[in-house]
Amino acid sequence: MSLLDRLAGRAPVPVFACIGPGMQAVTEHALLSPRLRRAASPREAAVLLRAGAIPERAAAAFGRVHDQLPHPRAVLRWDGQGDPADVITDAWVDLLNGADSDTDRRSDEPPNPWEGKGDHGQGGEGMMGGVPYGRPMAMTGDDIRDGLQLDAYTATVGPFAPMLPPGLTLEITLQGDVIISTSVTAPPFPQGDEASAPHLCAARLLRLLGLNAAAARVARGSSPRALWTRGAIPAGLGEAAKGEDVRARLSAWLAGQAGPYQAPRIGSMLPGLEWHEAMLVLNSYAPDALHRACAEEEEAA
Amino acid sequence: MIWLLLTVPVTLAVGVWLAATFDRLAPALWGARAGGPVAALRDGALLLRRQTVRTEAPDDLNRRLAPVVYLALAAIGLSVVPVTHAAPIESPVGIVIWGSCEALTIIAVFLHGWSPNAPFPLIGAYRYAAIALPVMLPSMFVLIAAALPAESLSVTAIVESQREVWNVVRQPLGLALFLLVGLTLTQRGPFDFADGADIAGGTSAEDSGAGRALWQLARLAMLTAFSAMAAALFLGGPLGPGLPGPVWLWLKTAAIMALTVLLGHGIARTTPGRMLTLLWIVALPVSFLHLAVSGGLALW
């Protein structure tokens, strides 16, 4: 084994987790291990952790996430029993020793054929818009804040996007990073009470504020050590009723109190917000509260 | 002369390792687990053992150019910092050279987010440009204020003007404002608008393998250059009793670096819109006031 391999074998293994129903809390705990590192995106990860049973509707998305991991890579199934750090570390060392890297799950082809419409065959107008080869392109549209015509871009985010609760799939239209409209394509997976525990919910919000150390501490059940934690969240952001904003919900979680039982509808909660604000608002509700909101929306439809 | 030039790569190499190690030690002070002195080398080795993925239809030229430009800007910025009585590149307008390195960093970071041809990196790139541009204005006021007591734009002259009293005593607000600039230049903590968790790692979301390692290295190199420049502008650079000049400069650089890393790990990042308001409404007037007061003191 070369020196490079020996060094690489002792590094914390970057893991990207695709989390199935009921597995969010155990997975978040498992990723706190000092031998693992939570990868921000699949490109950063060496091991893809398939936590629990991924429902059929998310199987294609799982394949797409899988194929984004750079080689050498490994996929591990984990049912939530015991600490997966040993198995993950072993898998990474095996890869360094020449074990076969996991091959692609999906064919490396565009999701759609060339549409053949429009001036440039992309199905839009001029050089804009449409979905050439199934990739959405930006198209001018009215800005909902100041009436400027900017480029609107529609994309699907989820079900394994790290900033959304597992399972939640949103079709989002953006102008710059302002959300123009959202619709729920698929609700979050049911997670049970554990994932909605105040300390885990608070840790997710802290991570979105760039406070990884504080988030890890809170997820282990201690109080956060950081500056400007509540102050960094704009006052009045995501205000459901007077005084019930994201800042107040974070304070309640940090004090160990449960948040609201049910979130407002996602389709009306996010438009008009910038992406970072929107993710703060979304994550200021527990996964189960979001699940209930989506279930009610589905019933109404 | 040759040995002066050689200090640049040596300082950058040691600085990158030290910065990466501080990055792994800092969480301990904020209550999380820390890594040791080899941890950074291990993480680097892991990246080098992995494939660099080429995204679909990227801007290949700029994908390769962005980390090289960032690294080059760090090296050029560092080379105008006097190691002893002279800098590796001795220029009568040293802080102007540094200022242009600061401004061009925005372009390097933007291209890093632009080139993979993916939505989250692009959002990170635009966000960073929107925040880093207004940070440049306070930065220029801070640099001019630091030059006033020396009545020169040469960094060597600015160091020389601190023989009796360091600039940090004359202009404490200048160092505080300059730290904000450092956090922005190195994409850290409260000013890391390029690589937020809400956009899956932003401009770095599509980075992997050796390409990722090179970009991270360039970030740490920029932190080294910034820390050395802050040490020269506010802590008297190589001036100090007993020890040789370069040793003083390196010690002061390490101190600024540790402080920057610590702040980066422990201060929350607000939303881009709110930060933009804070920068224009608070940071810019404060920095102008700082320049006026420092100018008054220097003339008086």
C-alpha cells in the first residue's frame, strides 16, 4: 500500500445518505461519527449510504444520485441497526485496495430525446426556454417582486436533496435565486416522532446557517456554542402568526420544546422568498409537520 | 533576492497545511470534535485517490482556470508582503497590487461556480459576487487608512511606519473590518456565500477528486496571503525584538489565521439579502468613518 493510500484510508469517509421512511433520526446520529463526514453533495462522497427501504417512486432518483458519485465508490444498505461506521470504513479501505468500484445504475443518456421544436430545436423561443434533451432552460418571465423581466428556470429538487426532508420532491420555478412558484411532486417520507425531536430539528437549521460544529453539538443533545445564532435569521421570516417566525421556532427547539404540529402548505409558504430564506422557512418545521401539510394538500386536491 | 522569492512558495505550503489543521482544530473550541495535525493530509490524500468528474457540457477552460487564478492571486498578494526589510516583489504601490488581487478573487470564485454548468454552483457564484463586491469598498477604505500614517502605498513603508506603534493600536476598527474582508476572500463562515449548505455546497457542489483538492488548496493559500497581509498592515509584519524578521512575520500570520478560522467556524451566516443590506447600510458608512478618523489622526 502506498503512503497516499495509507493516508487516504485513515481519513474520515465522506458519506452521502439517501434516507428512506423512518430512518432520518438514526442516520443523522450515525453521520455524527468522527470516522465519517457528511458530504454536502454526492460528488463529495465516496460511499452512498442507502438507509432503510427506498420506496419505488424514488428508485430512479436513487439511481441518479448513485451515478453522481465519483469513482471509486461503494453503496451500502443499512437497516438502522448498529453503527454503520465500521462497514463504511471497511468498504472505503477495500476500494483503496483495488475492490471494484460500483458501476452506473442508469444509462448515461439524456432523459428526453432532442425535442426538435423552436429555432434551435429545444422547444422554447430563440435561444431560451424549453427542455432540450430533458434539461430545463431558463426563459424570460415577470419577476414577482419588481416587475423586471428576468430568466425563469424550472427544475425538480429532491427526493434526496440534502437541504430538504428525505422524500420531499418539489418542482420549483426560480428567477435568480428567488422562488416564483413551487408545487409538491412527492411528499416527505413519514419519519416518526424521533426525526421531529427538537434537538435534531434545531441541528438542521444550524447547519443551514453554516454552523456545523454547533449543529453537531446540538444533535448530541448539548447546547450550541456559536455567535449570532438567532440574530442571523431575519426577524419576521416565515411568520405564521404574530411573533411565530423562524427565529422563534428555533428558540423553542433549542429550549427543548416541540414546534407546530402542522406546517402551512408548501406551495404558499415559499414563493417570493430567496432560496436561502426558503430553505430556512421549510426547515423551521419538523419533517412530520411538513408530511402532514403535504398529506392535507393532497386530500384537498 | 532569490531567497526572498523562495519564501513565497514555502510560506504558502506551510500556511496551507497550518490553515487546514486550524480548520480541523477550531471545532473543538466551539464544542465539536477536532482532528489532529495529520488529519488535513489524510483528507487531501482521500481526494487525490478519487476521480475528478467532468459535468455535462462544462466550461472546460474556466473550470481549469478558476483554481489556478485563485492560487496565483494568493501568491501575488503574498509576494508584496515584506518578509524582512523588503518584500519578494518590492513595489511602491504594494497595497494597490493586493487590492487588485482582492477584487480579482471575485472573478475566480464566480468562474468556479459558473463553469460546471449546474444550477446550485451558479446560484453560489452569483450570491458570492453580490456579497463580495460591496465588501471590496470597505476593504479599499481600510487599506487607504492603513497607508495614511506611512504616507506611502508601499507595504514596506507601511510596516516601517509601525516601528513605534502598531496600526492595530492606532486603527483597531481597521483590523476588525479587514477580518470581514478576509472571511469573504477565503469564503468562510458568515461570509461563505459561495458554498452554503442550502445549495448543497454551492460553487463546490460539483467538485470532486483532485479538482476539488486544488480548489480547497487555493482557498487555504488565499487565507495564508490574507493573514500575512493583515499581519503586515496591522501588527507590524516582521518588526519585533530578538527573533529574526521572517519568524515574527510567520508568528503574526499564524495568529491572524487562527483568529480568522475561529471566527469562520463560530459565527452564523445570515441570508444573502440581509447581508447585502448590512454591508451597504452599516459596513460601508462605518468604514468611511474609520477612514475619516484615521486620516484626521494621521494629519494631526
